[in-house]
Amino acid sequence: MSYENILVEQRGAVTLVTLNRPQALNALNSTVLEELIDAFAKFEADASKGCAVLTGAGEKAFAAGADIKEMFEKPAAEFFAQDFFSRWTSHLVKTTRKPWIAAVNGFALGGGCELAMMADIIIASENAKFGQPEIKLGVGPGMGGSQRLTRAIGKSKAMEMCLTGRMMGAEEAERSGLVSRVVPLASLVDEAVKLAAEIAAMPPLAVIANKEAVNAAFEMTLEQGLIMERRIFQVLTATEDKVEGMGAFIEKRPGVWTGR
């Protein structure tokens, strides 16, 4: 599949994906989202790649939202019949077992904010702004904004943002727990790729298992989560990478991972 709206670059064990519609502030339309699904499927299937980074072209926007022109004349019955957004809302989360990072530059609004929140880690540039302004269009979030934002920053802030469309700057986003760290715009992609490479250098099975364990915290009770955590630990002790990792620790040398 050739891409019209995204760029894909391989940097060692890291796949860098860039939303490339700067003239539209990288707004998300059906074509963009389908291209993302294809690119991430290829990343997932490539055993040589351990982590991905998603960012936006230009300095103004990661993704300024869904493409309103595409949705303006679509009737409600069609939205419902197509279960609009359902394929995109969960696909990158459920089918991508390897971790990926959103490197957010500039605006991440509406669908752009929701896309960033699908990532396992968000790194923001100093000029990043997050928001769910759908209420100003007479609708509400449709790709997880009311759910993931609330889980990330709590009910009160999420409610305020969804009811007013207020944007949250990078520093507030970091204080609120929405993003992992804030870095200068000029070094955003390099910092994200550096972190992705660090993750990709870890034992592959342990990376996937740790991602699943952390994500389970949102779905399970504490007791259920603790049981799952123990089971994951116990299963990983049967891997070759466990023997290598513990042996390397004792011998004070770097581990060499096989993913077995």
C-alpha cells in the first residue's frame, strides 16, 4: 500500500510514522486513519522493529482534529450504520501489541488528542496543546476522548475540557499526567526515537507482557490485576530471555535477547 498522507521511516529498531497533511494541520480523515492502520500492521509484523513513534509534520500541529468537511454532510443514519469511528478507535490499541509513542508537536485537538492518547507514552513539545473541542461543533468526542482523557487526568479536568473545549498546554498536561515529559520542539522527534530505541532494546516478550500488565490496570480490580501481574512474571521465567537476563546481571554484562 502506497501512502498519500503519512510518511514512514525506519530508524534501526524503531518505525517513525509522520502524519503528513501540514496544509490541513494534519487533520484526520478516513484515508489518513486507514493508512495508519496499514502502517502499524506492518510495524507489528516486522520482527526487527520493537517500538514505533507517531508525530505530525510541521511545527503547528500533531493533528488538529478530525476532518470536519468529511463529516459535515454525512447523515446520522450513516454514522450509526457504519458505526463510525469504531474501527479506528480501538484498532491501533487492540492489534498493536508492541509499544508506540506519540510525539506531540503543536495542536492535538479532538481526534488528534484522541489519537495521541491511544499511544502507550506521550512526549510533548513545549508548544503542544491538547483539547477536546467537539462541543463547539454541537457534538462530543467520538474516538475515546471522554474515556481516555478522564482516565488520564481525572473527572474534573476532563469534564471541564469536554464541556468548554478549553485547551491544555504542555506543562499542565505533564502536571496532570497526560504526558510523560515535555521537551524542546527542535528535539522532540529525536527524544521520542531515543526512548523508542531504548524500549526496542529490551527483551521483546517482556516488553509486550509489561505493556499488557500496565494496560490491564484500567480494566481490572486491584486484586485481579495483581493476579495477572504474578502470572505474567511466572510465565516470563520460562523464557530464554529470563535466563539470559538474570545471567547477564550476575555476570555484570549487557543481555543479548532472542525473544524466546
